[in-house]
Amino acid sequence: MPSTKVSSKHQVTLPSEARRRLGIQPGDRLSVEVTEDALVLRVRSARPSVRLRGLGRGSWAGLDPVEEIRTLREQADEQR
């Protein structure tokens, strides 16, 4: 398993095998996730739409979207 060392500036160098396998290029962004005993790096998409995909997942959990919109429209009409 490849390893890396933390520099005095707290920087790490990604092993070349890992960079090649994942197609990581200079300037690419990585997401950092800290778990209980690990640091997980993931390649971030350059397109914001891809990074935001799934952000609202579960927002409508337990709700009927059609009924919820009807209720909001009725409330707006009452305020006019």
C-alpha cells in the first residue's frame, strides 16, 4: 500500500499510482472527509451541478409534493 508523509507545512503528496488511477491533475479539487479513524479524499467534479446533485434528497420525505404546493398557493392567495 502506498504511503505519504506530512510536510512541515502540513502538506501531503499523493502517490503517483493513485493520481494516475483517478486521473487527478494539477488544480483538481478534492473533498476531505474525516471519519473516526480515517481521512478520506474524493475527487470533486469541476461542474457545480454535479457537486450539488442529491443535496435536497429527502426534503419531501413524508410529504405529498402536489398537496404541499397547493397548500402554499392557497396561503399565498389568502394573503393577497
